[in-house]
Amino acid sequence: MFTDLLNLPLDRDRASQSDQILSLSNMSWSDYERLVETDIDYRASYLNGVITIVSPSRSHERIAEIINGLIKTYCRKYNLVYFPMGSTTLKNPPLAGKEPDHSFAFETDKSLPDLAVEVTYTSGGIADLEKYKYLGVQEVWLWKNNEITFYRWVDSEYVEIKNSMAMPKLSSSFLIAFINRGLTETPLTIEEDFYRQLN
């Protein structure tokens, strides 16, 4: 099996503390396709002949789930129709492939999400925007180092924005305080406070 060459699975004990990353260079698009077709519990992406495999840490997953819950809470507050797409593999063969932490289409169901969310606990970040450039996602949120940055596709590049275009009543500065509570609090109280404080 193809994954046997990758020495998987990765160390789950260390993965609870930090993301584990495996980058494979000189790989083909067909290598990537075969990898994502296997039933593995890792996130895989592809760009410029490099396959990157991430085993998310517990903290990574917790932050991602908090963001996911806050997005859904916002949609309930403002009756914004949403279609969760989760970590659906996004592809533009043979250029790029990516599995976001979470993704959403709004207003109508679509084949491509309007928003992708990326949590960068120990690696990634801006480099992931390069992959999204080839995938056509209009808005990307990147969480890293206890900050969240919103990016919007404008004139063939991603530019930082303060307020989400997909969720116009939401700013990154307002959202971050609720996200970072996720490492020590239950989502129930965080989402309740978030709902109440939304204007």
C-alpha cells in the first residue's frame, strides 16, 4: 500500500502536544490522489510536487471545533443559511489539493466553499494561502499564535480584511477572544456568551 512507504501511523502521544508534519517532495499528483483515497486519519495537501501530511494535535482540534461552533452560532443569530463542508478535500488537478479544518458554503449549497478555516498550531499558515489561490476559495481564516486573520480573494491575491465578507457583522478582533477561551472552557459557555454579545 502507498501509505506503507510513509512510515504511518505517526506518534499519537506527541501528537497530543503539537501537530506532527510530514512533507514529501518530488511527488506527483497521482501520488496525492492515491493518498487521499486511502482511509487515513491525517490531513493531506499538495502544491508544487510536495505532499504535506498533518496529524493535528488535541489543541489544534479543540481550536478548530470552537471556531466551527462559533460560525454556526453566528448563522443561528442572523438566520444565515449555511452548508457545512467540513474537511472536504478541495482539488484543482494537477496544481493543488487541500483539506481545510472546516469549510462552509453560505446561502446556497455549492461544490466549492465560500469560507475555509485553517488552524496552524505548529506549522503552515501563510503557505496554505498559496494552495487556496489555486482552489478558488473566496475567504480564508487563519488561526495562529492566539490570533485569527481573515483573508479575502481580491484582484488575484489574498488581502487581509478586518471584517468577514461571508459574515459581515463579524470582525476578527471580536471573534478571537471567544476562540482562545476554547483551550480551557467548554464550547457551551463560549457559544452562549458569543451569541449574547453579537449585535
